Amino acid sequence: MSQPVGRPTPITNAAHFQQPSGMPIHKYGPYEAVAIPDRTWPEQRITKAPRWLSTDLRDGNQALIDPMSPARKREMFDLLVRMGYKEIEVGFPSSGETDFHFVRSIIEEGAIPEDVTISVLTQAREELIERTVESLRGAHRATVHLYNATAPTFRRVVFRGTKEQVRQIAVDGTRLVMEYADKLLGDETVFGYQYSPEIFTDTELDFALEVCEGVMDVWQPEQGREIILNLPATVERSTPSTHADRFEWMSRHLSRREHVCLSVHPHNDRGTAVAAAELAIMAGADRIEGCLFGQGERTGNVDLVTLGMNLFSQGVDPQIDFSQIDEIRRTSEYCNQMEVHPRHPYAGDLVYTAFSGSHQDAIKKGFDAMEATAAAAGKTVDDIEWAVPYLPIDPKDVGRSYEAVIRVNSQSGKGGIAYVLKNDHKLDLPRRMQIEFSKIIQAKTDAEGGEVTPAAIWSVFQDEYLPNPNNAWGRIQLRSGQTTTDKDGTDTLTVEAVVDGADTVLTGTGNGPISAFFDALQSIGIDVRLLDYQEHTMSEGASAQAASYIECAIDGQVLWGIGIDANTTRASLKAVISAVNRAAR
């Protein structure tokens, strides 16, 4: 059957147009799935914050082009403490004097609150373990984190060892940590232990379990003596769902599970570290290790800011204070000497900003609806559930102002421009006036390109609608007006004005001041017809100003005018003059 003339041929199979990439896909294999058909994690929800460990000062620091100086490390440590992190990995003391002396400095200077546990990392060699434990002398709460590689590629290529040899390294390392802790640390130190089979995501599950059980046999976790088993995705290999399956499998099979803190340590090689961490918590993990803004080797560790704010946005207290997100970002940028991307979730410069016209319109309407809902309930906006389109949280809750929520460029529309005028200048433009003024701004953006700042929008608005003594344009400038009302309800208006440069007195009558003014304008040859009139107060109190908006038909043109004055009648007259003057420009 032939296609009707004038109609395009429909696309029946979009996939038809995809072609082989030519890339060497034969070099890479699929990730290994986990046989766990009765998995329970998909039905879970995160209803409370996990334990958090920041590894900014170790994992994040070692990934920097220019590792932190002692001053920058201290700045980062103090920030993490202020934010509320109770477990902080502060370094790799056996790696060099810088890390060792930093750990000593925060202990000796009393910089560590008593409820904060510091953690230090070590490989499983005796001389490194001794140096690591030595760095903790005098600490109130401290954890040694020992790791060794258990993945097949490392066993075969790097260490050339058998499974039993690799398992023995973990067991012997654990025993050495315990011996040096007994020897070097006093009773003033509450001492903990953490073990990581690295790379867990590449290690056979049954072997990872075997190594962790061997480590626990030495540590002997029991009531009041937990062990932290950290299962790192040092390289992210699979979908977040498979990562969750691995955690559920381990959580089910570990003995002494009630004495184990199961910790997740995702990296972001596939770009799904946040999802992997959240699903791992749903699958039984107790703690998340990561860095602020996703610092760390290669693509970075999981982003603690995004994770915490994701909880906050769902009404779950992250137990970390993100209320001054810009201070957190600035401090992080100073310490890391790396910028946070402007589109970074929750913290980037542009993440609460809309340029798109449809987005701006929805946001403006959302703010208006929030105010109306709160007023109807006798509450403030902060006391009702947040519901503004395109804004998952209230920017004010993280210390942002509303000034940058809507910014105007060539992609913007009436809603964004109207939002700027309402937010910055308390002018709530009628919808048709929004459309009229948006065309004026659109012409400016099309001609000049780039962003139009709120200050520029206001300047254009004043020039278009609000003549003043410093910017007196148009045929008429108002000086004074007086209205009297007869017994029959007829208003008589007398206006003193400057018309075409000459002092003039205009008089007219009507069923109100505006009607009377229209009558007065007839005497100087101006034919005006009212189409719409709206007004509102711009603030509360006896001295509040009113804004009047008038849509008029003037000599075949339909134009809006605005007047602002403490006297509502005078504001209305100014609005008429605004429209009349615009018609004559």
C-alpha cells in the first residue's frame, strides 16, 4: 500500500540505524553474576543513615596531583569533624614522614574529639604494621585498617601466590596488628580493627569469605569487640545490582555476623558508585567509605556529599551537616586544589539554576503554590512539605539563596524573567505582561548572546516601563492628581502634569480614577481603552508601596503599563501614563 502523498514515511525500527562500532570488544568479558534467586535487597528501603567513614585524607589525598600540605590536611580534618563525621581515615603512616607526622600532630594537639575514631591504613608487612600502630600512641579511639590483595589477577600476576598463601598473609597480618597494639598502645586507647580483601569485586565470593573467616578466627569478634570487614570495589566491575547481590551473599554467609560491621567502599569506574553504595546498604552493609565530592584514584571514590544529600532529599537525616554546602565545597577545593564541577549534584554552582523557559515557568508556579498552601494552612513555607518542580530540595537548606535559581539567557521564557522581577523586586507581573516583557528580553539575548543578569533585566524593565526624573521619557510626566466624588458616585479627577514639555492641568470624569483619567486624556488627543487592571502590595506595613498593572488599547496598540507608589490611586495613574508613553515611543 503506497504512502499518502505529503506524509513522511514513519520510522518502524530505530535500531536498524545502529551499526557495529568497530571497537575491540573481544578483549573484554562480562561480569560474573551471583546465584541468589531469593535475594531480598530489592524490597528494602534506606530509612536511616549508615555509618560513614571519610577517606579524604588517605584515599582522596593520595589521588591528588599535588598531595595536601600539613596545613591543608588539617583544614580538611577540621572540616570533616565540623560536618559530623565520626570515623575518619587520616593517613597511611608507614608510607612516609608526612602522613606519620600528621597523625601524630592531630593526636598531640588534641584536635580529635573523644567521640571521633581515626583510622590508619597499612599493608600486611611487619615493619609497616609496627610503624602504623606506633603512629597511634595516645589516641583516644583508633582503628588499624589492614588490606591485602585477594583477587585472581593479583594472585597470578602481582604476587604469584596460591590462595592459601594469600589467606595466610591476611591471617598473619591480623595477628601482628594485635601484637603491636598490645605492645605499643596503652589503656587510654579504644582500639579497633578493619580488614579489606582487595579487590573484593574481582575475588571469588567463596574465597573472599574464607579469608574473612580466617581473619575473624584470629581477631575473635564478640559482644563489645566488633570487626570491620570492608569489601572494596577498588575497581568497579559490574552493575550496582550485582554489587548488591555480592553483599547480600556475604552478609548471609559470614559467621558472627552480629559482631561484624560490613563496610562498602565503591569506586566510580563505571559511573555508578553512588547507586552501588545505596544498593549495598539495602543488601546488608552497615557502613560506607568515601570522599567528599567523589575524590579518589582514577574516577574517584563514592561521593559522600551526594549520598548524604540523597538521604536528606528523602526525609532521612544523614547525620552529617551539609547546611553550608558552599563552605564545604570551597574548603574541599582549597585542600584538594581541584574544582568541583558546576553540575555536581547538590553542590555545583548551577545545580539549582534553570535557564530553560519551561523549567523556569514551572519553578515560579511551584514557589507561588508553596506560598499559597502555607498561607492557607497558617504555616510558613518551611513548615510544609517541599514541592517545587525541578528542585529536589530547597536550596536554602544548604545555604544557597534564591537569587541564582533562575537565570536568563536565549533559552529562557516569561516564567524566568517574571521570577527574577518577583524575587528581586517584589513585582508579580500578570501573565500577558510577562509575555510582553519576555519578548523584549528575548530580543536582547538574540542580539547580544549569553546570559542576561538580574541587574540587566531590571535596567531594561525600568527603561521600558518606569520613567523617572533621571530617565524622563514619553509625552507625559505626572506631578500630582486629586479626585473628588459627587453624590451620584461620579469621580472628578484633576491632574497636574507635564505634557509635551509644557505644564498642563488635565480634568476628566468617570466611574473611578482610571476612567476619569482616560476621559482627561481625550482632551489632548489620546484615546485609551482599559483591557485589564491588577494591583498588589509590595510589602507589609503602613508605608508599603503598591504596584498597579494596566493593559490598554491605545491608538491600535495593546500595551501594558506599570505604576509604583505608596498611594494606590497615584500608582494607577502612573501605570496609565507608563502605557501611554510607551505607545508614543
